[in-house]
Amino acid sequence: MKVRVDVTLKPGVLDPQGEAVRHALGALGFDGVEGVRQGKVIELELATDDAALAEEQARQMADKLLANTVIENFSVTVL
């Protein structure tokens, strides 16, 4: 079963990569971009057909390894 984990910085955490992207977009002529927050997407292929189990396993993986829960939020979507 495929599961997607979306990881984003918590509000208030500085995002230097997002700021660099915002600046580069302005330099390329894309005016009006007032903010950019960068995150990551992790797709997992799990050996189960049980959607609830797959979601729970992915949540545990994100909590323990895939996201730094001090500064990042995550969400899990069973695909």
C-alpha cells in the first residue's frame, strides 16, 4: 500500500531555503511572491493491504525518523 508523508516547518520556524527560493523567483521576474515555505514529500510502499495499519505505521515512522517534530509538522495520506 502506498502512503505519502508531507513534512513542513512549523509556523514561526525560519526557512532559509524558502527565502532563497522566494528571492530567486523575484530575480526571474515572478513578482508578487510574498513568501515561500519549503517542505518534503516522502512516499512509502508498505507491505500491507490494511489502510489503517499503513497509516499508523507511517505516523510512527514520521514521528521517530522522517520528521523532526521539534520544528516540523507532518501529515500522512494513504494513497
